[in-house]
Amino acid sequence: MFRPALLLASALVASPARVPEAELRFVPSEGDTLAVRLEEETSAETVSEAWCPVFEGERVESEAGEGEGGAAWSYDLAFVLVDEFESVEDGRVQRLSRTFEEIGGSTSASFETDEGVEELDGALASPLDGRTVVFDWDDGAEEYDATFDEEGDDSDIDAVLLGGMSIDAFCDWFLPEDGEPVEEGDEWSPGPDAWWDFTDIGGAFWIENEEADSPSEEKAEENESRDDQLRENSSGDVTCTFEGMREVDGVEVAVISIVVEIESTSETESSAEFDGVEVSAEEDTTMTIESEGECLWDVESGRLVSLRFTTETTIDSTSVESAESDEGTYGMEYSSVVRMESNVEVTVESR
């Protein structure tokens, strides 16, 4: 802590210098329109893999094998959400209109085969592209109702899309929870939930390969179950530090450094039919996340300027697929370790 120097010549003690404080909180304003842009670049590779046939629940070790992986893939995606704050009361957003102005990306992959390396390229798209969702606060239920401003071609798909929507795209997850002023050097820990909220910004957008199946209630439930487990089973922490103020494009913004160290697990079960044979699958996954980021927050307007993360993720998973036959239950156990590197940037601007 800074302490005043003793002025011997005059025998006066100088007053302590005031440490700049900042109130970091999201302040919605009725009539505002904010454009939230997210851009992500991710690359991944399988660094090891192993497999073993299974018969009647027993591993057939004589036919087991392992390798160094060799599969690699990457994707780039971007989306722009335009939020119109139509009604705000006592600091709570009562009605918000969100337009998916831009959403999509590209993907590439390479695999080693007996004939060499096979490469595949594809496009990423979302059924939300160009559509507008309206969020209305329900006082009785204490939650937001989400509806499309116009009906889509398939009401069942619309129901799945709306079920995965979240108004939470204000990017305030890493701010101090109590909103109290902070001084340079102050630290706080919002917990692993802040990270999962960030990765789930706005809810489920179904950004997938253009040839992927349409969103379904079954797939949505499977995704939700996995995401809930990752949240509930998380250990580790998220540490935020107020680094002081910085001028960006003529605006004084608060600088928050963020360090993420999280480990979590999930277990999933699924089944599907292939050529008349029902195949069941079970998968156990351990995910380790290490990330460093920086948040720039406009204190005066109470909104995000930018949020950047560089992340390394290791995914260690084991899956077993099995099917019934006249001779018994056959299956294959497959395990792999995948390492991913990603760079994500979120920016917000007024319109």
C-alpha cells in the first residue's frame, strides 16, 4: 500500500494519495441498441487413442490396439447479436428484441487412412440466422419468455430453438458480484459458473455443419444433460483482478485480467438404429481447461467494450458402443485424448 512520505523540511505529513476506484456493473438503458460480436478460432488434434473389442461386457485384450492419433480439425465461427432494449424498469430488462444479424463459419478436418491423408472442408450454419427473438420478463414465473417475432417453417424446430435461448449475453459474468467499487489490485472469484456462462453466451445457437440433422428435442436434452454435468462437476476456479484504468479510443475503461483453471467430468448415454440394429453408446469424459483473458469494461456506460480469451483444453474420453446379436452383445471400447487451442474475442458497440 502506498504511504505518504514525511516532509522533514516542514515537518508535515503529506495526505495519502487517493487510489482510483471503479464501479463495475452492467447498466441497461431503455432505448439502447447494442451489437454483440463474437469471433472464435479453434484448432484440435487427437494426440493418442486406443481401442478394444468387448464381448458380453468383457474386453478382448488380444485384439486391442493403440495409436498416436493423427486426426486434426479446426473451425472459425462468428456471430453478431443486435439487442434492442425496448423496456427497462428498476435496472431489469423487461423486454428485449434480439436479431441474429450474422451467424456461421467454416470447418476443416484431416484424417489418416490406409490410402493417405483425407481432408474435408465444410461450412457452419445456424437456423437462427436472420431471425429475431423477443424476450419478455414474466414477474410471476421470475424468468424470461422467448418468442420469435415471426413464425418459422417448422413449429417443432422453433420450439427446440426457443427452449435453448437465454437473454444472458450482456457479458457481465466476470464482474464483482456485489457491484461494490474496486481498487487496483483487488481480486475476486466468480467461480466456474462464470466460465460456463461465457461459453454458453445467449444459449444454444445450433451452429453446425450445413449437412447436420435439424435440431431435435432428443439432441437438445442430450446437450443440456452434458452441459449441466460439466457445471455441476466442476472443480478449480476463475480469478479476476482489477488492473486499473486504460484509455481506449478516447474512453477510460476498466481493465480486468482473468485466469481460468477448471476440471470437470460428464457421462452420457445414447442410442440409435443402424440398418435395423439398435446401437447403444456410453461415454465418460474429463475436461481440463486453462485460459487467460482480459475484459475491458466501460464504467461510465456500464457495458462491455471487449473480452478476449486464449484457451487450452484437454479432453480425455472413453466410449463404449454395443449391439445385440444372436451370439451375444458385441461392442467396441474407444478412448482418446484431444487437445484444443482457441482464441475468442467478444466486442460490444452501440448502434
